[in-house]
Amino acid sequence: MTRWHRPVRIALGLSAVVFAIVVYLAIGRRPPAPSDTAGTRSDPAAVAESTGGEALVARGARQDYMFRYGRCLTYEGGTLKCDDVNIDLPQRGGRDFTIRAKKGTVTNSQANVALEGDVRLAASDGLSASAEQATYDSTAGLVRVPGPVAFTRGRMTGQAVGASYDKGRDVLWLLDKVRITFAADPAGAGAGAVEAGAAGLAHRDRYFRFDRRVRMTKEGQVAEGDTGVGYLAADVDRLERVELRGNSRVASAAPAAGGLEAMTARDIDLVYGPDGQSLQRATLNGNAAVQLAGSGAGQAGRRLTGETIDIGFAPDGATLTSLLARRNVQLDLPAEAAGTTRRIRAASLDASGPPDRGLTSARFVDDVEFRETRAATRTAPAVDRVARSRTLDTAVQAGFGAIDAATFGGGVAFKEASRDATAAEAVYAPGRALLQLVAGAAGGPGGSAARVDDARATIQARKIDLELDGGSLVADGDVKSVLKAAAPRDGAGSPAAPAPAVKRPAMLRDNQPVNVTARHLAYDDASNNAVYTGEARLWQGETAIHADSITIDDEQGDLVGKGHVRSTLRLAQKDPKTGASEPRTTVITSDILQYEDAARRATYTGSPRLNGPEGDLRAERIELFLDQGGGALERLEAYTNVSLASEGRASTGARLTYFAADERYLMSGSPVRILEQLSQECRETIGRTLTFFRSTDSISIDGNDESRTQTTSGGKCPEPKVN
């Protein structure tokens, strides 16, 4: 928006010359009275009449002007009425001027001069002006043109209705229906126009003014306002500043990619560079709005609004290098290829960038709201995300294009559908829909932990990386998560709210939350796997699992623990004698735990050891089979190098099966050895299979009831040795 002001300056300057010539004529030396050459005067009231006269008026040796007329009458009191007036003024400001009119009248002791009838002025530099009437009042120092006036010079033409020139103040006014146009040059450029209700030029005070709605166009650029004032340099006709007041607007029909397309406000101030052409600053006050063109073909532009906006430009007068917006700031970013639109609100905005690239960074401060929306498609749901914080720093593509990164500070709260997130700081990469949440100092803004809360779980950590499109998540540092219980049911037995779209291991209760802690968590939305590593611990009531890492499959309900596994299971067991069921604790340690929910099987490998109501069991592999509800043990299997110690009895073998329903142990091996510590001695029994009923304390060896006989070993039983 740099060139529309040129026709304004030129047109007003030339208009001033036109009327200054009229003033000069009026205040110059009086032309000689016409001689009475006719015996009969055309007007009997005249005291003298002459025809075809001319006079050279001079001041000393300098020629002032040449006055010619076709006929001239002189009246009592010194009034002169002349026809076909022609006045030549040589070398005024380096130009020669000619003024012609059908009639000219000098009255009031030469204080008033009136020209009427096809009044025309022509200058040697191509300037010409025309009007039907023009008057000069020397008492008031005013030149007036009461009707239409038109002027031309080269490609410029101008017209108005009524004009006045104040000699004392050196101010020219075009009073109504002002229009100045510029034709295109031979190359087809430079066309423009200025329209206003009124226009004025204060040459001495170095400003011009347009009133009653001004519209200025130049090469597809438009500037408008209820009024407009321009200020010129003190020593040369160079534009320094333009002030548009009331319903102001500056626009370009074909802006450069990422360039300024339009700006509107109640008032707009424009500041120009040393060349008087290049726009260097624009200040918008009152309901300000700036529209930036799209950065690519067919791309919609960005819109910024605020109470005030201050824009700085590079030396080229087109590239934005700074942008300050204050109060009720809102930036609207159009949908990109993914169809996501963004809107940012804040109390203030500061943006900047280098002259060769334009705006590349922006900082929003106080009451920041960042919102993303996207319509639903056949493959993806609708998106409506909002983040609130005290500050927001963004890195944008050249020319204030798409956002590459956004950093939220001072405490951030993020919400999307059923998902909430909070942190002291957050970094968002829109292109990847990746949100990184960072904890702050204890007691600081945003609390001491980053937090994500959705329908499935609540997760806290020092840092959380969250993929918004999908839900994959990585958390680091003091990870604490709560896997939520299924929604409680109403009186009719239906869920009171949608249940989490997850499946828990059957050993855990659906209606109770599950706690998991670790140093690190990685959740993969594609596989529905959550992997906790680094001193991982999972617990629900008295049921707990410790391991170096714990993996939970949210889709299948499977669970894997690796490294220093210790599980504490609270499983119901039925008393065969009474039929009563009560929970009992079983503790199992191993290197690896693998729970398969479909089979209700928990497999322990890597030096597993089980301590519980079943006894102290060791083997190379131990499997627990749970009932359908997952809260009770149905069967236990132990494989290879099995040893079981229980109630003063130690058994070894190759395989052990325990049936919880009747508390029956079935052990096989080559051979099976049983050591029983009696009161005075140790008994050893050897066979191929052993069946033991704990409820009746009865043993069957190789299918035969065993009558217990003392061995010759005597004393205390040794530690059992597994083959």
C-alpha cells in the first residue's frame, strides 16, 4: 500500500497553482484604464469604453504580466468590465501561465476581481484548469470558484464543485464532489483516482486534507476513510504521514503471497520512508483488523483483530517485519491441507521477523486461548481442541504462514472431547499433532507435574509427549497413572456413563481403579499397549505386581512383567469342608510374568517361586489358571525341577498340578520324592506319581495309599534336592 498517495499530492499541488495565479492577478498592479475610443458606448452608464486593447504591466524593469481584452468599460467609482480577457504571466515558478475568460470585472476599488464565462488557465508545463466563474476578495484574502472546476496535466485530470483559496493561510479547498484521476502510462501502469466530498491543501503548513469520505485508488490498491490528512516534509513535497479517520480501510486487490491484503480500523495512521513512497509503519486504532494474503495459490489468508494494531514494514514497503496488537486480540488461521482451522485469542500479540522473510515468530500474552477445529471425515472424527495459558510463543513460516511450533507458558490447560491435560509448560507441533507437556517447580504455575486425563486413565509425570491424533503417549520422570474403573451402574443396571474402551486383566477388578507407577511410560495407540519401565509397580487393593517393566494390553487384557518380577495376588479359595470362599494372598517372584487373559493364565518363568496357601513352590515354569471371573484360582501347573514345601512336607518331581476345587496335588517325576518331618525323625517316600489331598492330609503313591513307615535316616529332614 505504498503508491496511492502520489495522485493526491500532485493534484492538490497543481490545484493550488491554479488559484494562486488568480490571486496573483488580483493583487498585481492595476492595468491601465481603457481609453474612450468610441463615440457611442455600448453601455451608456459606462464613463469610458475601448476595444482590442492590451497593456504590459511591469514593476520597474521586470515585466509583471500582459493584459489583453476585446472590449473594456470603465464605470464611475473605478469599476472595470472587460470582455474576452487574456492574461499572460511569464516565468512564475519557472513556468509561463495564460488565463482566459469571457468576462472580467474589477470592483470595490480593485478589492474584488471576478472572472466568468469559460475561465481557463494554461501553464507551459501542461497544466490547464477551467471553471465558469472565479472571484477574488482582497479584504478576506479569498479566491472562490462557486461552481464546477476542472483541471488536467499530462495523465492527470481533476474536477470538483466549488473551490476557495485563503491567501493569508495559504490554504486551498475543493468544496464538493472532488475527483482526481490518473490515466495509465504507456506501459499500462500508474492508473489511479482520488474521490472525496471535499479536499484541501495547506501549503505553508505542509499538509493536505480530505473530508466527507475519501477513497484513493492506485494500481489495485485502495485507501478509504471518513476523513484523511496527509503531512508533507518541511522542505520538499515528500509525503511523510497520512492519517485516516473514521471507518478507515486500506486494501490491495492483488497482494503478494503472505503480504498485506487489507487493514481496517476506526482510525489508521500511515508513515512513509525517506522516498515518500515506501510504507514503513501502519497504526490502527479502534476495532482494528488486518487481513494477510494466503502464502500459496488458492490458500485462504490469515485475519488478525484487536483494539489496536501497529505494523512495521521492511524497506521495500511491503514485507511485514513487526506486528503489535493489543486488547481483545484474535488471530484466525485458515484450514490447511489437513482441513484444520486455528484461532488464537489473547490480550496482546508481538510478532517479528527479518526483512527478507517477513514475520516468523509471534508471542501472545495473557488470557491466551488456542483452538483447533476440523470437520469429521469418513476416516477420522471431528476435532475441537482448546488450550489456555498465560503465554504462547509461536514459530511460523515466512510471512506469518502456518504455525511450525507453539510453546505455552505460565501454566497451560488443554481440553479435547473427554481428554484434559495440564502442565506448567507445553510445546505443540501442529504438523504432527504432537503435544509435549512439561512439569514446573513445585507450587509454580501449572503445578509440579504434567498431567493427562481421559476416559481410560489419568497420567502424571515430569514430561509427557502426547499424540493428539490417535492418543499414543510417552511419559518420563516419576510416572504415576491411574487406570480408571468402569462407570458405576444406575438403578436399572445400565452404565451411568460410557465405560473406558479398554480391557483389564481378569485378575483386576473392573469396578476399581488400578494404580501404576514407573520412571517411564510408552503407550502405543495402534497396538493398545502401555509399557511401564524403571521400577514399575502396579496395584489394586492388595493385588500388586512389581517388575523392571510392565506391559499392559488394553485391547486383549494381557499383561507382561519383566525383570525382578514380584506379584502379590489376592485370590479367593473355597474351603472343601465348609464350602466357604475367602480371599488368600499368594506371592510369586520370577524373571518374567506373562498373563494371557483369553486363557486366564499367568505364566512365570526365570527361577519362579510361589508362596501361598498352596505352599512354597519352585520350578522352572509356574502357571496359574484363574476362573472366568479372574478372582479365584482354578488350577496351578509347575514344570521341571519342581519342589514344594508345605506344612512340614517337602516334595520334588518333574511336574506338579494343583486343583483348587479339592485342594489336590498331583506330582509326577522320575522319581517323586517326599520328605516328611515327623516329631522324632524324617520320613522319605519315593515313587513315580504322588497325589496329595491337603484337606484330608492323605497321600497316594503310584496310585496306592501309602502306609507311612519310618526311614532309617532319623533326625531332621535335609533340604530337598531336585533332580
